[in-house]
Amino acid sequence: MALSSGVRLGPYEIVSLVGVGGMGEVYKARDTRLDRTVAVKLLPPEVAERADRRARFETEARAISSLSHPHICTLFDVGDDHGRPFIVMEYLDGETLDDRLTRGALPASEVVRYAVQMADALAHAHRAHIVHRDLKPANVMLTASGAKLLDFGLARRPVLELAGGGQSTLTVDQRKLTAEGTILGTFQYMAPEQLEGKEADVRTDIFAFGTLLYEMATGKKAFKGDSQASLIASILTAQPPAISAARAESGLPSAVDHVVERCLAKKPDDRWQTARDLTLELNWIAAGGSAAPAAPDPAPARRSRRELLAWSTAIISVAVAVGGAIVGRSGSPTSGDVTRFFVVPPPGATIGRGENRPRLAMSPDGRRVAFVAVNEGRSQLWVRAFDDVVPRPVPETEGAASPFWSPDSKVLGFFAPSRKELRKVALAGGPPRTICAADFEGLADWGADGSILFSAIRDGVYRVSADGGTPARVTTPDKSQREINHFWPSFLPDGKHFLYLATAQQADGASKAPPSLYVAALDGSDRRALPRIHSRTVYAAPGYLLFVEEGTLLAQPFDLTSLNVTGDATKLADGVSSLRSIGAGTFSVSAAGALAYLGTGDTFQVQWYDRRGNPTDTGWPLQTYGSMRISPDSQQVLVDVFDPRNGEADIWIFELDRNVPRRFASDPASDRSAVWSPDGRRIVYTTERGASPNLFTRALEGGPIQLVVGNRQPIFAEDWSSDDLWILYTANTTETGLDLWLKPLHGDTAARPFMASQFEETGGRFSADARWIAFASTEAGRIPEVYVAPVTRPEERRQLSIGGGTSPRWAHDGKELFYLSPDGQSVMSVAIESLAPFRVGRPARLFSVGPVPVARDGNRGPVYDVTADGRRFLVTLPSGEPASSRITVVLNWPAALQR
């Protein structure tokens, strides 16, 4: 019996009945506490009657409540009404996809738009280890803000229960057949493995997604049958006609056929393996990656696998031809259409981090983009040609950073941090060659005369021949102006002048002034400031300076005769990756009118997990989080929170019992990477109040700050020993790269190295008794491993991890150590029986959470921490598809300025 208007379910007052179905009754209601409209769903009686079903429902509801995505209906609350459970959800104003399909197929633009939104929502849920299991048109709501997925994991599972004789008995909704002879309901969208009684996983959702995409595009079911048996046979064996055959006038890009065909593969291993890969493909299509509409298929009969492969190859050929035509037209930079598309890293990799080492470079001819991709902690250069569909690795460039091109677009220059060298490699083949030794920072520029400009750390600009030699100084920081660095040198077209950015301290010496842009002659003369520009700047034809301010990419007219800006700046893009303190901006432009940039503004959800990987409570706001540290009493957390507009960070403290945040440090300079003192009363953290990021301490309740360690290079606190004798920190030195150092807090307070070698040492943590340090090192190879060593005898280190590991964390009793797998996806555990003598267990995987983001400073490990008892794990996970996971390419960008 339906509930009447005005009936109360706890704080929820029923307004009206919205619908009734096999999954229960749905009501429009008012939340009397927050005065908002919600949807209340009373679950079916069978959920209430069985204790195991109620327990599973409550567990799933807690997990699903952590999902926060613009295209997933939010679950607010769960409750109970006289033994009958109910859930409280976001109230959506719109119509279901099921209702919309009664009017026929959707327009092509809506098909692609909704498909991208739904796939991204699935990817978000799958990263949280939540499988929908019942994706169908009735569980998709179309609203003014786009598609919303409903009933994640909460809908009743249509299961295949094995009868006593071992035969599968299908439990389905016995509804009447339609005129087409198609059975309605969940059964229609089940994957072959579900029909065979196997467990559903993320690829099952991808199959169901393919059936929805097909139905949206054609207005017809992907599979048909006059009976249950014939429908089962169709799903298990048949391939639906191509969209181009089922709806010739659809106007959809031909690549959509390829997407659907792969989604509907009978074997899960032949489908898209993740919804993220599916989303990237759909984004590519939406951005024009397959511009050709689908053509009618004269023979709509079922194709063989070989025919389908040939069809896919033809699709790629069309895409390549279209891409080549676009690039060919890009030489006319002030007329024609503006074309945008995305370049993504290879599977399993991410775009390399580090704002002071740019990660991409557009070739001068506008036909290729080079970028740094990182996979399992290893970086390498990749190049994506725009007449190709996939990026290609550049051999022998492991560890490379800051790519830049030769003027003829045939050679890539790059910085090799481990070698402290500028190097170059010809794309036609051959090994990389050294140009010169360089303690390099920022980005180099290769001039038409064959010389290269680059910046040295805490120094000026140098010039060297691309053929090699000794660099010659071009600029020197002006000490009378308190200048620290000269960054981002960039040639002007005359080959005689260049642009660069100068960073400087304020008059008080405690903070940095905004960086200043200068133009100067190569002989060091004729230096002049260009006002109101405070970021990396490059010249771009037909007469503009491009730069980033507060995350916005701008173009301002520039006169090459007077060497001065004219007119007003015009916005080209929002949300461009940048870092205000050094004026960094991650973009690149070619003379042929091609532009590439990396996005920012990625947001993360903060999630607690237990030792089995079950998500528990959440509730933190979606923000750009950096490193985090749980307090010794496990009551508070120090967290870096980044401003997406400029890349700067402030330190916040979250009280865990209430999830209440308060700001700890908010200097104009960036503050980050904070560590608790043993008693929880003081905090050591990195701030850029001086010439470079150094360590300072401050009381938890405020007051003056005190310098702990000053250094020419950036340094970051790692840990504070429980006996209050040491602070452990990471320093990036010129001679040996990333090293671990100890700062004594009493007696002789001169800092000394703990582990300083030719390898990279990071992520150090003291044991609870302060006798041991666990850390990660690349001593065993390019993939880091976790080691442990006595504080006073680091040479006696022993390896704990097997197969790679980063970011170690001790349990307080010293009997267990946790770390992350090198891909950042799994939390590992090692039982420690004794360290002297050395007796430890074999590493075991506790649980997987998906890729854990790396802290924004680039020198620290993934963002997670563990409570002292080793029972709870605090992890940050991406919310939605990160903007920084793909490069945006804009062809013929100057045409946008005319609009």
C-alpha cells in the first residue's frame, strides 16, 4: 500500500508517489532538517525478510554513498521503516532513458554526449570497486544537466540460481513480449557471463553500456528473441547489425560502431578492459577524432571477426586521413575552423608531473606533440603525430624531462636529471647524445641559429650550441633587485632577443615577489621589463605573447619592432596547469598555429578503508589534495590543499571526529608537506618564504615560525622521530639527486646525510622506537624498492619489498610495515618478526584501490597514510576523469581570436 502525503519516515516527509516497480516504491519527499527535496525508495520486502540481504544492502549503501560524480545520482542516507529498509537519494527532475526511447533514437549529438557522461560515471564507480550490475535504460535519468546513473549496486540482482541438477534456472521478470518479440527488463541487457552464472565485474557493466549505446543510436534493442531461449541464444552468439546499417541517417561518427562492437564482445577479455579507456575513446570521438559519419552497410548480415577487423582498420584510416587534412590546413593561422582534440598517454601511464619541468612540447611544424609519460614510477618521452592514432615511445629516453624541439622538428632535446645533462635524440633513429652538462631548471628553447637557451638552478640564463660545447652565461640575477632565478628563456623571431622570467624576494626577505617578465638581447644588453605579465611567456605568430595567469591561458598582441605589448589580452583557455611562485605554465605553441596545453583543477575524494579494502566513512569536500599526515593520536590530519588557479598550496587540519577543516598555514608563499612532532604540538613543513622551499616549524595553535633547515635546493620533511632527536627530510642535491638527510634537534645540530647515493632515496619513515628508518630507493633498478636501515648505520640496509614498492608506513607496534606497489594501486603488508637479526615475512597484498595520485610537489610519494594501529587507511582517489590525464590540442588557435 502506497504511503500517503505527509507521512514521515524519520526526518523525511512524503510528498507524492513517483513510481512503483520490482525494485520497490519511489517517493518524492522533503528532508525537514535541510529543507531540500529528495527521493525516497522503499526496498522490496525480500530485502527486509533476509538478514543476509539486509546486511549486504547496508554494506553496499555505505560504499555507494562515497560516490561523488556529476553523472551519478547521489545517495544521501539509509533508514528503516518498521523493518522495511529505505534509501534517500538526490531528487532528479527529468525522464528516464527508457521513457525517452519510446519516442525513437536520440539525435547523434545527444548520443555521444550522454555516452561520454555515462562512461565517465562508470569509470568513477569502478575505481571505487563498485560494479553497477543492472545498467539499463530505466536506470539512466536524463536531466537538464545531462545523464545520471541510478541504482548503483542497490538494485536487485537478476541471478542465475543453479537447480539441484546443475542446470541454470533464470530468475527474470515474466513480462509480455513486445510486437518485435523482445523481452523487456534487466534480462535484455545482461552480459553472456551473467547468463552463464558467472560473477559480474567491470567488464559486465561495459557490455551493458554497449547495449545502451546501441539502443540510443538506433532506437532498437541490440539483441532480439521470440522467447527466453532465443534471446539467450542471441546474446550468447549473435552480433547486432552495425549502427550504420540499423540507422543509416544517424549522422554518428563511424568510430561509434567500433566502440559498440568492442563493448559487445562475447568474451570479457575482448572488451574494453576499463571504463576509463572507453571514456577516453568516446572523448576522442566527441572532440572530432572520427569526423566521418557512419555510412550505410549494404550487407547487414553478421560479420566475421576478420571482416570486423578490416572495418576497424578502415575506420582508423579515415581518422588518419581526416587528421592529416586538418594538419595540412593548419598553416593558415588566421582563417578557417578551430579544431580541438585530446592526446592521452599510453595505457597504464600518466602525464609526468613537476611544474618546474614542463611535460609537453609542440613541434614547430605543428604536426606532433612530445610529452613525458610515467608508468610505475618510470618516465619516458613519447611522441604523438597527428596523422597517427597512438603515441610512440622515444627509445633510450627513460628518466627524461622538459622536452623541446629543434627548429626543423626532426630532433628532440630534453633534460636528463639523473645525469645532470642536456641531451638530444633524432626521431629518425640513433641513440641520444649529450649536448652539455647542466644543472638545469625549467624549459630550454632551440633557436633558428642552432643555439639553445636554458636556465640553471638559482642562477641565470645560459647559451650553448646544439652541437655541444661549454655553455656561455647570458644573464646574471640582479642582486640589487633581490633576484633569485631567471626562468623560461624563449627566443623571439629576430634571433637576437629573448624573453625570460625573473623571480625575486620581497624587501623583507621572507617571501617572494611576483615573477617579472623581461625582454633582453642575447649579449645581455637592452633589458627591459614587460609590465603586468608574471608567468612563462612565449611569442607566437602572427604577433602574440602567450602566457598563463591564475590558470587562464591568454594571448596579448606584441610588436616585434618596439618589443612591447599592445592592446588587451584575449582568453584562449581556462584551467591550464600552472604554478604562480615560479611563473610556470604547461603549454606549448608552434609557428604553424598549433597549441597544446595540460589541464588542471583535478579534484579528489578522500576515503577511509579497512584492512580488507572495504571503504568506510568519507565526507571530505572535493578538492585538489596533496600530501597528508595523520596525527600521532589519530584524531587529526594535516593536508595540503592546492588552489587550482595557480598551483599554490596551503596546509589545513581536518578533525576526524567531525570532518571539520581549519587552515593551519596560509602565507602568500606556498606551504605544504607538513609533519607532526611526536607530541602533536608542533608541525614542521615546507614553505617558500625564502629564496627556495625550506623547512620551518610552528606551534599547532599558531605563533612565530622558526627556520629548521635552509638549503639552496628544495627540501621536504619526511618524518619526526618519536624520541624528538631527529627530523628526516628529502633534499634534491646537484651531485646525487634525491637524498635523505637527518637534522639533529639537540647538541650538534648540523644536518648530515642518512642516505645520499647516485640513486633516488625518498619517503623515509622512523619506526615507533626511532631506531630504524624505512625508505624507498632505486638502488635495485629503475623501479624503487622499500628498504629498512638503522638510523646510526644506514649502510646495513635490508630490502623488504619484492617486485617494487614506495611510501613505507610503520604500524606502531613495529611488527608490520605497509607500502604501496610501484603502480600505486595496491596496499602491501610485510610482517616483521625481528630486524636484528633480520627476519621478515613475504610481502602480501592487503587490498587494491586503483591508482593513488602523486603529491603535487613531484618529489614525494602517493597520497595516503595509515593510522598507528594499522587498521585504517586514508587514501585520496580521483573524482571523475582528471583534466591533467590528457593533453588538449588546438589547431588553428589564432582563428579563435577573431570571434
